[in-house]
Amino acid sequence: MSLKIKRINKFNEYILQDVKTKKKHRLILEFYGINPKVGDLIMINEKLLDPKSEHYIQSYAFEKLGEIENNLDETDLAGLMSNDKKYVLKRMYG
């Protein structure tokens, strides 16, 4: 699922909007090794956004894994599109 960063509030609260459905999500996100900004796209597994899923919590931390292509369908991996550059992120906790 691709989410556009619409706003970053205090305490790492990210307001994200699904690019297809326009549904908004509010999550606490921490990033290590990379600094996303408003307008960037985050590709994240739907299970991490569904409050009914066993994987869902409201706070996640990711570290930069690299710039290689991986299977982003895994719940522990996410992607970030920033300035036309794609990064692969690994979920550290959350």
C-alpha cells in the first residue's frame, strides 16, 4: 500500500494518506539512517495499518536496509520513495 506523507507532527506523529483510496492514517514512526519528509511515499504492508490485524500497533520504527529491490509484501519490510530514489526499510520494532 502506498501512502503519501501529508504532515509530520511533534513526537514523530505522521499523517499519511493512501494514494488510491485517500484514506488517512495516523501513526508514530521512527526512522534510522534516513529522514522522510512531507510529500515522500511510504510503501507499507496493509497488515500494519489494519487495527483488526494481529500485526497492528500505532508505533513503528524502521532502519534503512539499502537501495536494492526486495519483496515489500513482507510485514517486516517497507519502502520509501524520496526524490525519485527508492529505499528499502526494515522494521526494527513495533
